[in-house]
Amino acid sequence: ARFELVLRPATAPHEKVVAYAFTLGGGATEPAPLDAKVDIAPEGAVKLTGTTRVLEGASEIRVVIGAPAAIGKFVDAAERARAGTSDPRVHVLKVPIDRD
């Protein structure tokens, strides 16, 4: 089976954004990179697609979205996902995984 997750901003961003997706749960204390295709529209919408197999054991997807300079490197995005906190320039969106 496959999954699709679409996140749309209330307003279009003023600059290019990037998105990093991670999973949490299953006893893991650190976020794991989500093996999914990430598409970003010019209006800032983010679409994640992949197989449900990559969600096994996970209870939540966290997506870190912001300007590349504001996020920093991949390890910085992982740290933001772990902390789960947003600020005016970088958003961490938490999406619970519902298996019903």
C-alpha cells in the first residue's frame, strides 16, 4: 500500500523552502529519516508519497519546513524534528499516524 501526505501553508512563502521528513515512535528516541518522495510546489505546499512499509512501528511523522539557510544542514533538521519546536522561520509539523 502507499501513503500520501499533503501540507499546505495558509499563505505562500516569500522565499524558496525545503522540507525534511522524519518518523518517530516504535521505541526509537531519535527521529528516523522518512524514505518518501518529497515534492514542493512554488506556493509552498509539500507532498510526501511513499510505501506504508516505511511507516512500520512509527507513531508520528514530523516534517521540518523552512528556508534552507534557516534550517541549516540535515543534522540540524533532525534536531529540530527531535525537539518538535517551531519558530517564525522554521516550522515543525507533527502528523500522528492513524492505523484505523
